[in-house]
Amino acid sequence: MKTSDVIAILKKIEETRKEVEDYIKKEIKEDYLLEEISKINNEIALFLISNIEKSSEITHIFKPKSIEEYYDLIKEKIILGSHSEIIINEANRIREKFVKDEWDIDKIYYPHDFDDYKNNSWKYIHVAKEIEKHVRDKIKYISEPDDIIYPAPKILEQGYGDCDDFTVLLSSLFRSLNFKVCIGFIKNHIFSSLVLPSAEVYEDEKTKINIKYVIVPVDNIRFKLRYFKEEITIYDFLDFFSNFRERLINLILEGKLEIMEEIIKIKDKLSYYNEAKYFPIPPLEYKEIKECMKINDLVAKVISDIDLIIKYKYEN
Amino acid sequence: MKINYKDIEEKIINLIYKPEYLGFIDIFTLKIIFKDIDIKELLRYLKKDGWEIKENYLFNKNILKKIFYEEREKLKKEILDIDNKINLYKKFEESLDNIKEKWLNNFKDNLFIENLINKFFLNKFNRINENINNLINRKKENEKIINTIEEKYRKLFK
């Protein structure tokens, strides 16, 4: 099956699923039936998707004419991957280490109050961190001379891939857990990215919650800092209550100010990702991406927050 | 050792309340269960206490009436529940058929997908039919038991 055929069929499956869903809501009055028939409607969509995946063994060889065409291909592959049972199971195995009970990611995207965010954010951010670590441990990076994108379960099975394979696999795993996912393109590189909330920057007037969304490139971003034995990842900046932040403040209070210079260097390095063009993976939308902070802005905000905390501590 | 027939009567009552006895027990079974007891003496005692023997069955009319009535009502209620469930399955089948048509209609130009849709729904319909058949069999079984009960009741109360 040709790539364009697969994409057309996938689109049609999703359109039909929605069309039938509307029909069910309109025509079926009994709650019990409504629920059961809706379930079957979703089941048939997944059944068709997984069969298309199996039958086509989708190994696309292509030369995209534009970045948009490339995005379309990768997007469909991610959507397909995120519905694969193998990917769903793999993602859930990882997430169960941190969130054993109910997986409700809206707790951090749309928290009821700040405590809700505070109590849950670290767990969900750690799941994202662990998924990236898991994939980088398990999948070997190889540079492919040809432009082949494998389906996510295939990448997992073969244990190697290039940057587009990493993008497909990581994004599929994230999407299967309802993370907000986008993909970043920069020069000859493509990478998966997450839209994650961070307790920074502004206070929502209505909810009084201090949340801003950040585009987090999932691109093996790690730093070695003096005074820190373990490597620092980008996720440590996101977690407002992380040990990393606390230790950072303590180090500065101890007079080890040079650590701030290193953090500023990190911020500068991260500005590389500002040049990237980000594309959403549905249900994430373009407008949501536009409202997001860039990762280096987050680090800049962390720096200024730490300044404020230190000033406050000195004054008191 | 003196035999306490009152205790044995209690044991028989407990026994005939079980669904497999339905309020009466045949003398042969009674002899097997109480093989160490003089059955003639036991029956003499029981008869004094309102028990009867008909068609080789031992029963107590009052208890039998109660058990028959309760059992019949229980089975009738079950039949009603089964009917409701069957109706629900039929409605479910109807709705499923409608959404199957919608899916097929959208993919009528693609034989591969069409076959997959048919395969998926065939599996669903088979399962529903299997459930409906099981329910129908249960209903038939209940009806059969009611008939047997009523027939027995008529014979023993004649």
C-alpha cells in the first residue's frame, strides 16, 4: 500500500468515526446503548488502523518535497503508532513506575488549583523523562542513508533508528499517554517535542493558577554541571519543586555563584531550539503552540526566579 | 440410643428446601440418606406431624405449597429479566447494524477495508447471537422447570 493511500484511509477512518459518533449521539436515546455503541465505534476505528498497519508493514521510502509534506507523513505515522497495542503497553509499563493509579493527565494540563498541579506535576513530568530515557537506552541511533520511516512498533522491535524514527517512536509513546505532542524541524534534523506545563511566569486571572505551557524538545538534552554528580536534564528545569532547583538555590546561598554562569550558558545553548519550526500532532493545535514559551525562555525565567528567591532570603 | 425424630425431621426439611428436591423427596432417596434409621418408624412419626406419602414421594403440604410458590415466582421473575435482556440485545443488534452500514457506506470503494469491516461486525454479531441463544436456552429451561413443578403439584395435591 502506498503512503498516500495509507494516509487517505487513516483520514477517512477518523472522519467516519466522528460521523458515526455524531449519528450515535443523535439517534440513540438509551444511555447504556449509547455508551456501548460508542465503544464499538472506537473499536472498529482502532481495528482498521491496526490492520492497515499490519498489512502495509508501513516502511515508507520517500523524498518529501516540502517540510509540510514531511510533517504530514510523520504525523500520520505517530497517530498510527499511538494506537498500536505494543506502543500503548510499552508506554503504560513505563508510566506505572510513577503513576500507578488512574492516569489523568488533565490534572497537570488543566489543574483545578495550584495544589492539584503541585501534587501531580512531578509524577507526570517524570513519566515523560523516563520514556525518553527508556527509548534512548533501548534504541540505538544510526544514521540511515535512505529516508525510511519505520512504524513505531517496528522501531521498538528492531532496536535502532535515525532521528525520524526516534521522533515517531517517542511521539507515539507520548501520544498514547495523552501528552500534548508536537514535532520540531530544524535544518537537517527532526525531533519529538512535548507541550508541558510549568509553574512559571503568569497567573491566570480566573483560576489563580500560575501555569504556562512550554515546548520541551525531546532531543537528548542533558548537561553536566559542577557540584552535581548526575547529569541535569531539561525536565529538571520544568519541575518547579525538583531537588535540582532546591540544590541550585542552596549552592548560591553558599556563595557558589559560578553555577549561575553555567545555567546562563545552558540558556544560551537552548536558544538553538528557537530556530526550530514546530508542528502540532492532533489533538494539539497550531494556536496552542503559538501560545507556548520556548525552552530557553523557561530557563531564563528559572534564573530570574532564583534571583528573586535569593534576594528574598537575604532580605529576611 | 434413643433416636430424635424431631432432629431428623429438621434435616429432611432443610434437604427439601434445596432446589434439586423442590419440596419433596422420594422414599428410596430417603432410605439411602438415613440408612441407619428405621424408616418405617420415621415415616410413622412424620405422618403424625402432617407429612404424607404419595406416588412414593414424601412431602408436607404446607412446606410444599410454600416452596412451589416461591420457586415458581422466582423462575417467572427470571424469565421476565431474560426477556428484557433479549430485547436489549436485539436493540443493540439493530443499532450495531446501522453503524455497520455507515462504515460500509464510507468505504464501499475499498474492498480491503470493506472486508475488514464485515469481519469485525460478524464477530460482534456472532457474540450477540451467542448471548441471545444462551438466554433463550435459559428461558426454555426455566419454563420447563415451571411445567414440571406445576405438574408435580397437581399430582401430589390431587
